[in-house]
Amino acid sequence: MAVSASPVGASGPADHFTENVAGDTIACGSRVYTVTSGTIKITVHEGESASGNQNFTGTVTPRGVVATSGGKTYAVRGAFWFGGTFNAQQGTGQQGFTGKLQIVAPGTGKVDSVNITFHVAPDGTVKAFDMGTCAEPS
């Protein structure tokens, strides 16, 4: 997921967006959930220090997201977070991404999940973990 906003000062306000996600899908093995209603709220903040160091962060949260699969209805709960920094003096940076979604059946609880963590260290080392039962939503 890539979301971009124009640079703002380190103490500048965050940018907020809302997007309809009806029609999106979440693949969980042989089961596919199709979103029938709901939105995601996207909050993004970018900043730069006086020395030229840069940072960005963003959060994506579902709002009233409902999905169906096999004739059953499910709620989608959770959030995605992404962010990074760049050190202008050293020419290095780091980035991270965490995606945590729960597919919840009424009266039953969690039936599937997106559980992704990804980090790129300043030396370029990549650590990636996928511990959920679903792929990141399309």
C-alpha cells in the first residue's frame, strides 16, 4: 500500500482521507471475503527537521467494514500502520509496515486474520513476517 501526501513541517497537521472499500476482497486460502460496505480512514503525516531529516507515518483503519463469504456476513476490524525515517546526514533510512485485521463472525469471534509485519533497517536488512491466514486486502 502506498499513500503519499505533500511534505509538511514537523509540527504540521496530519492529512485525513476516507475511501469507500466496497468491492475489495480479502483472500484467505480457498475462502475469499468480498467487502459489501464500509470505508477506511487514512491518516498521514510527513515532516522534516531543520537539519533535513525526514519522517512519515500513516494509519489506515476500517470503519463499519462488512464482508461476505459463502453466504455469511462478517465484520472486519483492525488497522494498518506504516512509517519511516530518513537521516539526511548519514544518507540512511528505515521503514516499517504492520497490518493487523480480524475477520469476525457474529457470535463466534475471529475466523481469519491478516497479520503482517515488515521492517527495512538502515543497513538494508529486511525482516518480514506473515502470521495470518489471509493475504493483504486487494
